[in-house]
Amino acid sequence: MAKYEEEKTSILTSETLKVHLDKADKTPPSFVLLVGPASSIGKQWYLENYEVSIGRSTNNGVYIDDRSVSKVHAKIFIEKDGTYIVDLESTNKTIVNSQEIKPLERVKLGNNDQIKTGNVIFKFLDKGNIESVSHKKSFDRSKTDALTGAFNKGALNDYAPEAIKRSDLLGLPLSLVVFDIDHFKKVNDTFGHAAGDCVIKDIARLVKDKLTRSEDFFARFGGEEFVIVLTGSTKETATHVAERVRVSIEAYNFMFETKSIPVTVSLGVATREPKAQSWKEIFELADQALYKAKARGRNQVAIS
């Protein structure tokens, strides 16, 4: 994961500040996780619907995997005059700024209020708060790969348990496509590392923009290896996706400093039927299928 040095001094021109303020003015209210599961600290949820529920069930708009939180713990209402929270008779109560609120009673939230649900603590940022814009940008950086803008390995590891729970809850299959660039060392040795970086960026852009749906989860796992998580997709569908990725990359004209770079990828596919495999097991199956594709001559799809 790329590390970012914190700037000691930040000087904004008046024009840049105006852009930030314009963005903030359009920003909906949000919740930021202050205390809770370590992998989710700093996560931000924009409250863009009239009603948003908070709880341990994956169906909630603000989903938090902590046993101290009830399945549906509280509900947030967005009104013209502000944002309100209601405790839904939760087991471990809802507390706003150290004050326990009565079940089913609406309490209006103020900017920077702290909301405790069980052992989990959120901060509320009101509509138009400029901190909301800067926080989202900072959090996104920690979850995305610096070179490609795709999710990184850490984000994938955070997403995996949620994907497994959703598969079980909804009774849906969960498929993985794991792929990497064939003979990538040869690309670097022949054209240079800058060319290799260019190839990786172009592949990520192609997959994100053209070959996956908005509900798919696409990550750079490391080096030249990538992962696509396809919730609700059968093995047949995932195989079609993998083949489309393979064909599209082989046909793409990768260029660096007027030089054309031939690129192919090998891909492995695995599917988890509901309650059949853990994340570790399904990932290993997809990875084994990837190596099977390599052993068979590369530039092909193998299925676990």
C-alpha cells in the first residue's frame, strides 16, 4: 500500500478554496466511524436517502459488523430542518453526546455530534461540512491503489467478510476472477519500468470503465495481479466475464512512447455457493485456477 506523507503546510489559492466550498455545499450529511472494527475506522457513509438504518445486518444503509450493535439498531431521518436519529429499541441503546436517548423518540443531530450504538461510536457531519469532502478524499486514498485508482489489497481484505455475509444472507453465489499479466518481467526488461506502469494503469482503466459493473469489486492485489469479485454471479457468468477481459486486453493497443507493447493475461475463476466455502478457500481455488491457466500456456481462462 502506498504511503502518503502528511504535508506540513497547506496553502490554498482563493480559486481552489472556492472549489472546495462549492463541493462542500453540495455534500450530504454523513456518519464517520470513530470507534469500532479496526478495519473500518475512518469509514464514511453519506446519508443520501430520506431514511437510513444503522445496524449489524448487511441490509442496513450504515452497516457495521460489531456484536454490540443490534441487527437494526437505529434509524436516521433527513428532514428539511435537519437530521434526526431514532433508537429502534436496541439492546445496547443509542447515546448522543453522552446522553442516552429514549427508544422510538426522534433526536435532532448537530454538526460533529458523537453517536454511540453499542460499543461503536460515529461522528455526524452535517450537510455542507467541508470536513466531509476532505475526509472522504483521505479515506479513499487509504483504500485505493496509488498507481491505478483501483481498490488495493487492504480494501479487498476489508470487503471480503462483507461479501461472504451477503452471499449467505441473500442465498447468492459469489464468484472471483483472479488474473495477472503474462511475462510481465519481460515487458519491464524490454520496454522499461515506466512502460510496465503504463500497461498496469491501462489495464485497470479498461477493466474498471468497460468490463465490470458498478456493483462489482475490482482491486489490484499486488504487482501485476488483479481480482474481480462478482456478487450474485454464477461460475458460467464469471467465466464469460473472465473471457471478455482476456479478449479485450489481448486486442487493446498498449502504447508507450510510440512503441506498441503486446500484452496478454491469464485468468482463474472460482465460485462460492452459499455457505460452501470461506473467503480464504475460494480465493485459493481461483488462484490455483490461475496457475493452471499459466501451466497450460497462458493467455487463457481456467476454472476451478
